[in-house]
Amino acid sequence: LLHIVPLNEDIYKQLLGLHDWDNVTISGREILKIDMFNPDGGYIGYWQDEGCNTILVKIVKLNQ
């Protein structure tokens, strides 16, 4: 099980444009914990990966 978090809107659009059976290479880094803050900068909690792999995708390359 792999959770994918795009780095930005361009990466998000690239991921949405993929089709079944496309051969792709994605590059990024694994996310283990995300700390959350409210708009005023106050800490409101965190989310931590518990068993799944969560990847911050920085590059999407469609292989031929």
C-alpha cells in the first residue's frame, strides 16, 4: 500500500494524467510524520505513518 503526496500542483496534474499500465518512475522521499499548525502558528497535532509507505513525490517520469 502506497500513499502519494504530490510536492506541488504540477506534480499533481502529472499524476492525474497517468493511465492504467503506464510505466513510470517516481522520485521523492518517504514521509514518516506530518506536524500540523493552525493559521496563527499554533501546534494542533500530528499525523504519523503507521505501516503504509507515504511518499512525497518530487519527480514523475513516464518511461517508454
